Amino acid sequence: MNIKPIRTKKDYEAALKRLNVLFDAKPNTPEGDELEILSMVIDTYEKEHYPVDYPDPVEAIKFRMEQMGYSQNDLAKVVGLKSRASEILNRKRKLSLDMIRKLHETLSIPTDVLIQEY
């Protein structure tokens, strides 16, 4: 096992190739240990060089509604009124703190996503 920090894109690509070779390694073996450590090093590099932003709050609501089979009427039950649900989905109304709490509880959307500006 010869794992070193990933400092360049070339190092990153080499690490991904090695990870691919080790992918099916059994746990508690030298290869399994290498796989585990290498994946942590790759994860650290990716978080620094390829950060993932939160999704747009309205798009997150629409996506979660689609996943759960919710209609605009179902959303209205969460936020109060059908017109309010329409205004939110059309970006004509900002989410209130109470709406954010209810959306988080009902649709399980992280509050960090819902509190963003849009």
C-alpha cells in the first residue's frame, strides 16, 4: 500500500484508476484497507476541488413532490392555501420560517436547502 495525498489532477486520475481496481476488495484484507483509505483521500480531494452546491429551494420542493407523488393540492395542505402553493412554485412568494419548518417535517427537505435565497 503506497497511498499519498492527492495534489494534482493527474494524482486524482491515478487514484480513481487504482480505486477502480480495488473496488471489489474484501473488507479486512490489505486490499480492502487500501480501498478504504484511498476512498477517504479521494473524498477529501473532491470536496475541496469539486464542491456540490445545494439545490434551488423551489426545485427541491418540486423534485420532492414528484418523488412522493404530491400534487399542488397536497403542497397547499402543507403551506396553508392552494394560492400560496402556486405562488411558491412560481417564485412569486418567498418561504416563511413556518413554511420552511412544515416543508422540512412533511417533505423531509433539509432546512439548509430551504433557507437559501432564490
